Amino acid sequence: MTQTAGRAARNVNGLVIFYADKMTDSMQKTINETNRRREKQIAFNIEHGITPRTVVKSTKEVFAQTSVLDIKGYDPANPYAIAPDENMITVAAEEQAEYKTIPQTEKALSKIKKEMEKAARDLDFMEAARLRDEMFLLQKKLEEMKK
């Protein structure tokens, strides 16, 4: 429930609707925490002259992203930017577990793919993207193992 409220909060016009017969403790805690964070954010915005606005992207821009981290983009004018490289993979996945044999790696790859598809069906797109990135890394490792 808090995760849903957190995602809605990232949109200027975000709205969370709780459906229930009665107010539960977890609902009240979520509402209280949201109000606490909102007050803190509003004070920060006023102090720094910030007007919140939602990031708007075209469908083309969204579909052009190949990895969760591609959102940031590459700016060659930035002295800290690292030029993209075809061997470089930007991912949101956590560090890989070690698989020592090809069958172990293939089994892990199959498991991750099923988890990714389930996350996508459940509309948990951040988890699906994380698993997709993990799957890409594991596929690359598997190709190297087969050489």
C-alpha cells in the first residue's frame, strides 16, 4: 500500500484511493507518513523556490530506453559523463550470484526470466526491469562460458 502511495506521490497530480470498509492501522500510518513527508517537501520547496512539476516524456522517448539507467542519458558536455560503449551495460540489477557451470547458469537464467514475466504481469515494472537487466548480464556471461 505504501509503495502505491509512493508511486502516486511522484506525479504532481498523483492520487491514491484506499478501498476499505473501515480505516485500518496500516492505512492511517500511510496517510500520516504521507502528510509528514508532504509538509517537509513543501517547506523545502518554498525555502529553495522550487515549483514541482511532473516529468513528461513522449511514448517514443519511453520506448527508446533500453535500460532503467538510460533515463539519465549521456551528455558529452558533462565532464563526469562516461561515453557509452557497446560492451558497457547499464543496469538496475544487483550484483550477480556466481554460477560455476553452464547448466547452473541456464537454470538461473530460466528462473529469472519467469520471475521477470511474473513481475510484468503483476504490473511491477521496476522489478521487471531490474530482472530484465539481471537476465541480460547472465545471458552475456553464459555466452562467454560457451566460448
